[in-house]
Amino acid sequence: MAVDVKIPTVLRAQVDGQSSVAVEGSTVGAAFDELISRYPGVKANLIGDDGGLHKFVNVYVNDEDIRYLDKLDTALGAGDTITILPAVAGGS
């Protein structure tokens, strides 16, 4: 099933400048697998060394944080939107 992955500005150079990419996948992990197979350079920003979601990225499916759902196993439906947001850190 087709889903739309919204790409943040900082990752667009790795996906040929696109702001969104249509991929197939029944879970977030499967959708990311297809995204990574097409654009291998994006993997380091999405997936950590342990194979799970990178700790410095936030991922939402239809505005729901997947960390509070089933993480990479979060189910997708046709027309869903995955939004990738890099984590923001800072302090004084």
C-alpha cells in the first residue's frame, strides 16, 4: 500500500531534493526499508546501529508519535503519511 513520507529539509539532499517520497509498506519499518533501498544515504539518519529507530529522529504517522505506538512495527494504511522530524536539542 502506498504511503507518503515527508522529508525534512536537512535530509532532502539524500533523496534528490524531494520534500516527500511515495513508498510501499504495511509498517513504518517496511516503508523505511523501501526508502533506504532507493536512497541508501538516508539510513544513518533513520536507523540506529541496533536496527531500531535512531534516537535523534522523531517519526509520526498521521500526527501520532510512533514511539508511543509500535515503533517501526506501527501498521500503515493506504494514504497514511509518515513525517520525519530531526530531534532538536539545545540549552544554555
